[in-house]
Amino acid sequence: MLKWAQKLGMIALLFALWEGLSRSGVWNKHLFPGPLEVIQALIAMARDGQLGAATLRSLGRLSRAYLLSVAIGVPLGLCIARLAFFRNAVKPVVMGLQALPSICWLPLALLWFGLNDSAILFVVVMGSVLGISIATEDAVNGLDPQLARVARTLGVRGPRFYFGVLLPGALPGIVTGLKLGWSFAWRALLAGELLFVSGGLGQLLTMGRELMDVSQVMAVMLAIILIGITVDRVLFQTVETRLRRRWGLTASV
């Protein structure tokens, strides 16, 4: 109850500050609407189907690109952690590309793929796959060396070692990396959708800007925040908590 009270109290404080700034006159009311106007705009978009259709379109793109990122990033991170060639030759390239903001890939994506979903998917993959590979490498390197020594002593090698010892032992760290990769992918997706007609949440933001409808812009931003929190809490935090309890990293309740 105390935790819920603290969370609700913080939310109430933020909304009160928001309303206070809206009423202060620092910005024109049209340029800085209060929370009530924004929530009304959010409800209106939900009722006419705009918000639902845009959300499904964006999440569909995100799912395809994110699954591809996981399929590439986890094996790549595993290779960097275990194979000398990847560690010496590939890792510096991965670290260098990771420093490049994902939106910087968009001009190339537009030239290579044109104004279509493939360009956005490419940007999303480049925004998340490198982070996933680096997190996977860190998770594998952070594994207790005693596990590998015991496995070798018992004759566990090859695929049995990778799928029976290495990956299960590193799984909590890998899941944390997958969560970070999802957040990178979500940001890259919205950045890509902002730049041309895409039918997703980014297009709703662009429409609000073009119509000078700040309430719609803020409403879509609020929806993006809520979607991000929901995915993190329902999916990643649940899986991460159960894994940590199963692996004995946190106390069971």
C-alpha cells in the first residue's frame, strides 16, 4: 500500500505541476494545454479509432524488427564473447557503430529501400541489434568461471555446453539486454515514423504538429509513455523477476 501511495502521489504531483504551468501564463494556453485537455484529446483519438490503428501499426513494425534484432544480436554477442576472431575484429566495429545514433541510418535506409516499411525496419534493427549483442557479450563474460570448469570436468562440450550451461547461466543478463534493446528499438521506430507518412504513432505526432494541435501531440506522447511502461511491466519485468528468482538471484516471496 505504501508503494502504491508513493507512486500515485508522484503522479498526482506531476499532473499538478503540469496544470500549474499551463495556468501560469508562461506559455499560451494553446501551446501548453493542461492535462485535462490532453486526456480529452487522447480519449477522442481512441474513440474514433485513430489511436488504436496507429498503435497496432507501430507495434507490428516493432515486433518484426525486434525479433530480427534478437535473432542477430544474441548469436553475435555469444560469438564475440567466445570466439577470438569476433572479439578482436568484430567487437571494435560493433562498439563503433553503437556510438552512432540510430536516426543517422535513416538517410541511407531511404536511399536503399525508399519510402516504405523496409526503411523503418532497417533503422529499428540498427538501433537495437548492437545493444543486444553487447549486452549478451557482457552477460556471457559475467558468468561464473567455475561453471565452465565443472562442465569441462564432466565432459560437457559443444552444443550441450552452449545450450545447457552457457546460455541458461547468462540468461538473466541476456534478458536485461533484451529489455534495453527493446527500448532502443521503440525510440528508433518513432524517430523513423516521424519523417514520412507511415500510418503509425509517429505520423499522429506529425499530424498534430502540422495542424498546430498541441493537445494531440501531447496526447500521443502520453500514449507512447503508457505503451512503453505497459510492455516493460507486463512482459520484461515479469520475465526478469521470475528468472532471477529461479536462478536464486533474488529472494522468493
